[in-house]
Amino acid sequence: MGYIFVTGATGYLGRHLIPRLLERGHSVRALVRPGSENKLTGGEAVIGDVLQPRDYCLSPGDTLVHLAGTPRPNPSKGPQFHAFDLPALQAAAQAGSLAGVAHFVYVSVAHPAPVMRDYIAARVAGEAELARLGLPRTILRPWYVLGPGHRWPLILTPLYWLAARSPAHHETAARLGLVTLRQMVEALVHAIEHPSPQCRLVEVPEIRQTREV
């Protein structure tokens, strides 16, 4: 098995995922900006720009895990989703395609949804780019990942409870449900260790059911 190559390695998900991968015996490389090496929680630093395909250090057999994106996304950051999130995915996809990576793991978002239209549009375009290039891929679609500093949706818990018990809204409540940081990390580990030969979509209910291994 090749390297697990991670973008967004010093971000909310990446800094928790990398130690878990190392714990399970994986070899990890992480693309980081100059000066951010000391923020890594493990693995081998690859200095570069996530928007430049030439900066990715990839080989056939590697798994590319793309986590790079705008931190703390909210509706006011619409321009950033199109100026950074989508171009970063496009660069990663191009680099992965040129290198012939074995598997591409992408954190997208649950959709459709009534809010965060720009964020969803950028992520859907990213999914389409992976499909266009024909990369073997697993796409995870959380709605919101609860964790330290990321807990405001908990105020919506009563609404989720009511929606889950309404036949008209049950499916939406499940698809747009909240997942924990631990659940998301374990879902990513499972995706990495069980690569899809073509395309696999992992929605919120499946993310919630993933068990620590």
C-alpha cells in the first residue's frame, strides 16, 4: 500500500485524522504551506501550494485525502468557496489523475439543503470534476461535524427530534443530520482502508454508523 497523502492536514479534520492513521500503521504525507510544518500532528510534511498540482508528491498506489477548504464555512463566505475550495479540489484531482492514485477520498457536503448554496455548489462541482476524470473515489457527505469550537447547531437539536418523527421530514432530517468529529474521523479511516473501485457515496446515516476499529 502506498502513502496516504492529505491536504488540509492542519485543519479541523486533518489534525485529528493523521494521528489515527499513524496509530493504525499507515504512512502519511501532508501538503502544507511554508511555515506550517510545526502545526502537523504527525506524518511527513510536503511543502507546497494546494492550488498547484505540481506541488503534490504522489505516486501510483497512493490514496489522496482532500480536506482542504475554507475554515468555519458559513453563508457569508460564498466567494471563498468558489475562489479557493473548488480550485483546490480541481488541483488535487488533476494531480491525482496525473499520478494515477489508487483512491481519492473527498469530503463534500450533504445536499440538497435550504442553506449554504454557494458551499454546496462548489462541492457538487468538485464531485463532478472527480467523475469527469474517472478517479476511483469515496465521497463523504456530512452536513455539519460537531466538535471543539464547532457546536452551534446543537441549538437545533429539538427541531431535528421533531423532524425525525415526521413522515414528511424524516428523510431530510436523516440526510442533514449532525455527526461528531469522532464519527467523521472513523468514517474517513474506513473509507481509506476500504477503497472504492469506482465511486462510493457515504451519507450522514452511514457516517453515524461507522464504528471505531
